[in-house]
Amino acid sequence: MSLAVLKSRALAGMAAPPVNVEVHLANGLPGWTIVGLPDTEVREAKDRVRAALQNSGFDIPPRRITINLAPADLPKESGRFDLPIALGILAASHQIRGDALARYEFAGELSLSGELRPIRGALAMAFAMVRAGSSRADAQDRAFILPLANADEAALVEAAEILPARTLLEVCAHFANAPDAPKLVRHVGLALAHTVCYPDFAEVKGQQHAKRALEVAAAGAHSCLLVGPPGAGKSMLAARLPGLLPLMSDAEALESAAVQSLAGGFSPQRWRQRPFRSPHHTTSGVALVGGGSVPRPGEVSLAHHGVLFLDELPEFDRRVPHHDFARGAPGRFSGALSAHRGDESVSVRLARSRQRQMPLHRRLRAALPEPHLGAPARSHRYPVAGSGTGAGEHGRTGRRGAEQRDRSAGSRGACGAGGAPGLAQQSPRPARHRSLLRA
């Protein structure tokens, strides 16, 4: 039979839904067709797979090759389907055994020489495989074959059987009929130290009121606003806040590591380390909340179970946290500061792209260089030593905000009392427009 079916997984936000890679060889003119809502990276897989098979010493069947990635309504992206596509062609052409592929899941990008390159989201796929297999009778028999560079990351899921490989030839040798063929061995993860090193809070000299406020915020998972002049120590205090938080549990560590893996920035050396994210004030809404044509987690989701520090808070665009962030996370907002409690576990819905959801469970910390006009609703202001609190000490930021509000109020003066403005309040029409109206 010239049909082979292999199992893989895609990425859809925090989820890793299963994908069936179906390869069919039919009579006709030689050609490759990939269907199933593939992205550009997936459509380019036919060139990578063809070169990898040739350089690995395999024969490419001169037939019409149809590759279906099911389900068809799920978008497919990245090069993680290169390995299952190559194995499907070899199994459909009877170059390797196809009956032993059912108990494995495959993911990996192929180079032109046949080497396996690392992929993004290996931890999330391994976690989804174990969670989906808990209700099946063959849950313990399911194994995951992926590149060696992702083995330590995927092995963090202790119940998952991880079989790493360096090249396509090693994977094919695992399914060879020869008894002396080398088999893939289950990967044992590195012994990770449970002691996590953070910046020491005892290094801060003075600032007793601010230190006490951060201790209270860490104990109750509250949000906090630090106000003070430049050089008062706001960023230094905020960077040492993760050291006050309790140790991460296994579930929290897996969730945080899975989000980091989706962004491609996870390292096993940061296992059980609470993230500390400090985005720049020029960060866009997509980079802060997440989104894009292919959904990626933003700074809010990357701070899952950690600390989100908004330095230079008045410099953030009001539309970034207020419109984008408030649309997905319920809570009170005043300007660019969230005042809802950090212990609420909610999800951010990415309205820009395919309605994916990302987690949101973090402590929000913000810092102001000068006293801010108007305290945020339901928020606590803890001045740092050396900062003024008088009403007349508003800096350039406060005056600029007041001037902008005055200009916006002036532009709405015609409708200030409610209702539509009268004819006398409207701007006069140009003479040319009046003549056209009379005509």
C-alpha cells in the first residue's frame, strides 16, 4: 500500500493539538503537493525533504506525492513537519517499516544534509502528548522522536518517553529490520539544581519603606507602584522582587517553561526560576500582549508566574496597555497601569490572530520617574526615598499629560454638555461647498 500515516503536533497558543501527516504515492507525473492549510515554511518543506533524502542515500519515488496535514482547518506553521513528511515518503515507498510508526510522534526540521535542527515548543508538545495519552490504554507506549537539541527541554516532562536523534539516518535505523541496527535510546534529563539564585534583597541599603511595601506585595500577590526620581533605586528593588516569592511548584514550573518554549527562549538552566520581564516603554501592543499572524506569547504571558515590571510607566503609549491589554484581561486601568490583583489567573485572548489564548498570572510592578497625575484606581503608591509628593512637583510628564487633556477637552468642547452640536457651533463650510449644495 502506497499510503503512510504518521503523528505529529502543531502549536495553537498554549495548546499542541495532534496532527496526522498522511503521505500518498499515486501514478502520474512526478510532483509534490502539500495540503491542509500549510504556511509558507511548511510548503517549503518539499525542497528541504527532497535534498535531505537524496543526501542521506534514499531513493525519491518518481510518482505523484500528496501530503495531507489533518485536520485541514488547523493552520500549520514552522518546519517541525519535515521529519514526519520524510519518514512518510520512505514508509509509503517501502524503504522503511511502516507498521512500527503508529506508537511514535515525530517533530523536527531537516537540513539539506539530513541533520535534525531544533524546533520551537518541544516542551509544550511533550506535555500535550502525555496529557492526551493519560486516557488511552497505550499511554505508556507512546514515544516522542525529536532533535537532540530539544531533548533536555522535552525531558522535563517526566512521564514522556523522549527519543532524541541527530540525523535522519539515525531515525531510519531505529525502524530497520536488521537486528544489529542501532536503536534510539530514551533520553535522561539533566539533574537540575533546585536552588535558584536571584539578586539578593539584602544588598539594598536603606529604602525601608519601599522594601516593606515590596514584602507585603510579594506576600499577598499585590500590584505595586514605585514613585521616585531617577537613581532612587526603583529598578534595583523591582529586580530583586522574584527572590521574595515562594518556590515554584511542579505545575507552575511546567506552565512557565511551556510559555518560554513557545517563544523559543527557554533554557533548562532556568528551571523553577520565576521570570522577570521588563519591556521597554516603546513596546508595541502585539509585543506586550502577544499576537501576530502566527500567534506568539507577549511580555504579559512571558511573565507567567513571575514579575512584570513596567519601567518608565508614563512613557508607555496609552493605547498599548489600555486598549490591547484591557480587552483581554479584566481589571481596572488608569492610563497604563493595571490595578487588578496579580493572584487572579486569567487568559488573554488574542483578537488579532485566530483567537488564540495565552496565560496571564503574574505580579505587576511599575515605576514612575516623577509623581504622576492622578493615582490609579485601586492601586497603592509607595514613594521611594528621595521623591517628592507635593502637588506642585509634577515634572514634564505631568505637564505634558495635562496639556494633552486640555487640548482634547477643547476639541470636544462643542459636544461637552452632551448631544450633537448646533449649526452655529459647527465650522463654516468653504464657499465652493456652499455653492455646490445650493446647486
